[in-house]
Amino acid sequence: MAGRLIVVSNRIPTDDNVSGGLMVALHDALGYSGGIWIGAHSETSENTDDIVDLGGTAYRKLAFRLTDEELQNYYLGYANSVLWPLCHRRGDLVEMNSDYQAAYRRVNARVARILSQVIQPDDIVWVHDYHFLPLGAEMRRLGVTNRVGFFLHVPFPSLGDLSVLSQPQEFAADLASYNLIGLQTRADVARCLEMYRADPRAEFMNDGSIKFLDRITSVRSFPIGIDTKGFALEAQQNEQPFGKQAPETFLIGVDRLDYSKGLPNRFKGFAAYLQRRPDGSQPCLVQIAPPTREKVRAYQDITRELEEIAGHVNGSFAELDWTPLRYIHRSVPRARLARLYRKARACLVTSLADGMNLVAKEYVAAQDPEDPGVLILSRFAGAAEDMTQAVLINPYDIEDIARAIDVALAMPLAERKARNAALLQVVEATDVSVWSQNFLRVLKACPADFDFAPFF
Ligand code: ADP
């Protein structure tokens, strides 16, 4: 009998909230397979024994509770003020704090206990992202021998960056508790292997897997994608995405308001382009950026910084009938977003570090193949590893961003069509259904822990 799939991730989606690549992708993936999804409840509670069954049709959802202290120290603290900046090459923003570390370990141990109570012998478990690095180790401690896979949605940190952690050797040991470590890109895999090569506890097997203190772990890349056809269909709806004030020529940016997305440089690059644009042209940058993690200081800082730059750009360039930068701090329904992408002449992705960047894939999928727009893509987004037909940029170089906008807006139709067709092939090849099937196929083929259990 085929076992069930148990997925663990930080958030469980609700119909009215689709922001965040992880949530969108997992919702689609679980729709295909069915099973149980375990995630954090959106409301805190001091009663952590309270496991909320959220029901569900295609799959069942169980929500565990975080206390206020855990929300602060585990979620905003260790996950988003230590691991997030660490993985996004911002060691300068890491806030070391022993309470963060303790809460992180405690929450993971609790989720492991919940899992051990619902798991059946044939189930496989798929753990998602940096909130749960030690979950596999905690499950093993409770005697779980099922196949457990882990997927890291964010970039894998370099060996140098890892030394920011107070116990970097724990990072390698925790990950080695999984049968399969899935990463976004080949570059991420290289960094992960570099970490194990530097660790005397790790031994490399002939097939490339790693033996770490008597357990075997495989490391592979599985570039995540989107529901390509579904997204393209939404983009083809005729409804006008703007109200009365539709700009004639516009570029689009869509991001959570995060310091990893390179938004200040994007705005400055757009301003540099405006300086030298052809006479009479009045292009707009429509930037949609809903705030996230607003209680974390670094996010308050970036919000303020962007407001200042946006005010400066509009103050310098706006005319009575033209606002060059339309900066919107809200989430936009997916269907409307898809139509906006299709109307935009170019999409700007300027991440300074990004696991994949699904916006790049959504933009390509949404285009009209007869008159497509141009994707401007940061070399530091995971998506750039395969989406080489985008106009690739160095997001640290403001002039390079301005040049790329110039190239994109002037690009002849034949070149736009050729680039978009090539990019669409990449997007289709990494469709979210392909991604989840590939990961689960490889996980099922991994030797399970009980294959190595000693005989007595
Ligand atoms: P991240 O996971 O870091 O947020 P991604 O680009 O991989 O970055 O994924 C972002 C996802 O969230 C995409 O599916 C995108 O459409 C969605 N999203 C981002 N901003 C908005 C917004 N303002 N309104 C609606 N959806 C958004």
C-alpha cells in the first residue's frame, strides 16, 4: 500500500492570502497528492497542547500553536532574524540571542512530537524550509525511521557565512538527519557539499551521497516552479487590471517588502533610466510590495528607506499628468497580478540573494507569445541559473539596471518573442507539479533509516 504524504511548513494557506512563494507552491503540490499538512496556527496561544484540525478536502490540515514568546523568539527571532539574513548573505543583520536559539529548538521538538503521534509506518515526510532545520533530528530522537526529506527554499549559506552561527557544526548535523536534502539550484548543492567536505564527520560515498555519523543523506537540486498553465490562463482574461488611470508603458515589480529583493537599487536604477530616457516618453514603474515581518527592525528600516527614495524619484521626475513610480503597499489578487504582468513591457527582479524567485517565472508564463514583454533578472536569483535568456543584471550596479531597462524597452519584437519562448520552456520544465513529483520520487528511492538498522 502506498503511504501517505505528510508535509510540514511554517504556514498553511487560506483562500484570501496567497503572498509568498512557498505557500503558493505547496498548496498546488498538496492538491495533487493529498495527505496531511502540518503548519503553525496564525493565532498564538499559551496552550501549546492545542493542535487545531483545520479540516480540508484534498488534504487534512493540522495547526500547532506558538506562544507569544515563541512567535517572538522562534519565528521573528531565530528564523527571521538569524537564519533568513544568514541565508541571504546579510550576516550584518543577524541578531544573535540565546533565547532565540532555545525557542527554535523547543518548537521543533514539539512539532516532532506531534508528527510522531500521527505518522504511520508507510508515510513519507516532506519538511519545508529554514523554520524546521532540526525537525528531522528531533524526529530521529523520537525513533521515527520513515523517509524524511527536507527542502530549503532559500539560498544555501556559504561556509564563510555559516561561521556567523554560534554552533555551525549543528547546522550540518541537523541536515544530515534527513534522507534527502533538496535545494533550489546547482550552486546551492555545491555550497552544501562544500560544508560537508569541510566536516570531518562526513564521508562521501561513490554515488555522491554523504555518510554522516552512520546515516546516509543525498543532496540534490530541484528548482521550484509555478502552476504554469493555470497562471497563463489567468493572464489571458480580458479584464483591465487598472482603473481609469492605466499607464501607456510600464514596468512591473512584485515582491514582499524584503531587504533581499534589492528594491532601493531598483528604484535608483529606474531613476537613472529616467534621466536618459528618449524625449517625451513617460514610462512608469508599478511596484507592488506588501509589507512582511513588520516587527523586525531590519524590515522597518527598509520600509522607511524605500518611502524616502520613492518620494525622491517622484519629486524629481513627476509631471502634472505623470507619476513615474507607483508604489503600492498591498497584496494584489493573483488573477489581477497575472493580467498586470501581461500588460507590463518589462518585469524587474533585482534580488541581491533569492532562493528561486517565482515572480520571474510568473511574468514569463503570463506573456502574450505574439507580443511578449522582457524579463530583467538579477544574476543572484536562483532563477537565473536556468533562465539565461532573461536580460541578466548585477543588482548592485545601478547603471546596469538602468541599461537593462533601456535594452528591454527598446528590444525588437523578434528578439522578445525568441527570448520569451526560450524562457517559457524553462518555466514549463520546472512546473510546480514536476518539482513536487521529482522530489517525492527521489525521496521514495532513498534508502530508509531502517535499511541501516543494526541486527541484534
Ligand atoms: P518570496 O518567496 O521570497 O516571497 P518569490 O518571488 O519566490 O519570493 O514568491 C513570491 C510569491 O508571492 C509569488 O507567487 C508572487 O506572485 C506572490 N506575491 C508577491 N507579492 C505579491 C503581492 N503584492 N500581491 C500578490 N502576490 C504577491
